Amino acid sequence: MTVGLLGAMVEEIEPLLEYFKNYEVIKYADNEFYLADYNGHKIVIAYSKIGKVHAALTAATMIEKFKIEALLFSGVAGAIDENLHIGDLIVASALCQHDLDITAFGHPYGYVPEGKVCYESDDSLRELAQRVAKENNVDLKEGIIATGDQFIADEKKKEWIKKAFNASAIEMEGASVAVVAHSLKVPFLVIRSISDAAGMDAGFDFDEFLKTSAKVSALFLTDILDKLIAKS
């Protein structure tokens, strides 16, 4: 089995590279892809760079060039649900684009013709994540994650996103990965660790908690990976 592990920033994949230790580096499409052998399976690791376009490009490259059969995204997110706190883990039940707006043509926010407002994560991968969480006594939250090409620090905008999409967290890549994986029929899962919470100074908290939150997410992802390849 070939599995892709993806993050947006260097800090989000550094714990994965430390975990696998030995890997080959392949430069392609103005990026670097790290290939590792793991218990007889192939692992492809990359960070996309920030934003929807880079994330979509990297996800598509992983699928088309490296022929991955499942895509697991690890990283950090900001909470817009008051029940989420720094360090909490959330698995996306679905992902939407909060900055996609053609409402002038009578469509809902986040929708384009022949598309969907929200793209659901793979059911079996989500169930696997919940099983891993239960076995490790981890309180894994589940909810809709909203994606946009903006770092949202304004509390009014956060509240709008929460209400418009019934979202629990916000970030800048997940929905574009979901669109690519859905279109190319590759099961995917997005796991995020909360790096900044509602009502807090987002810039300060992001800088302070980025690395620790990214590590929480990445190490949880390796537990899911172990279960995934064991059943393949």
C-alpha cells in the first residue's frame, strides 16, 4: 500500500520525518517529496506550502505521480467552537470553503455548480481514527472544518463562518485537498490540532503553539497509519 502524509508547513511534517528517519527526497513540481519504506509499505510525505492552491497541487501530485492509495492530512487549525481548546484534536467530518462566494448568482456560500458546499471525509478512515483515539484514551473531536485563503483573526468573521457552515475549526488547506481527493477517488482524512482558540490573540497563540500542536497531530496520524496498513 502507498499512503500519502501531507501537511501545509515544514513544522507540520517535521515530526513525521523524525518518526520515519530514513527517506529518499524527490524534487518535483517546485516541491520536495519524502519517500520512506515502512513495514513493507510506501509512505510519501510532503508539505504543500500554505493555501488552497498549493495544497491542491501537492495533493494532486501525490495521487497522480506517486500513486498514493490514501491521503492523510496532519496540521493545526484555529478553533471557532468554544468547546475546542489549544491542543485538542479534531477530525474533519467534512470540509468546506468559507471564502468561496458566488451568492450573487443565487448559490449558497461555499458552492459552485457541479460541486458541493462540503466534502465528506472517508467514513472508514474516520472510524479508524475514532478507534485509535479510544484505544489511546484521546478525546478526538469531530466536526466540519472550514478552509479559506485567509488567516482569520477577526472574531466577527469567525462567528460568521461558524454560523454559515456549522463549522468547528478554520484553516487554509483542507477543503482543497478534499476536492482533489474526492475528484480522483482517493480516500482522505484531515486531522487538525488546535493551535489557537476562539477569543484569543490569534497571531500570538499561533506562533507559540504551532510546533507543539503540529506534533500532537502528526504523532496521532502515525497511530492511524499503523492501523491502516495493518488491515491492508
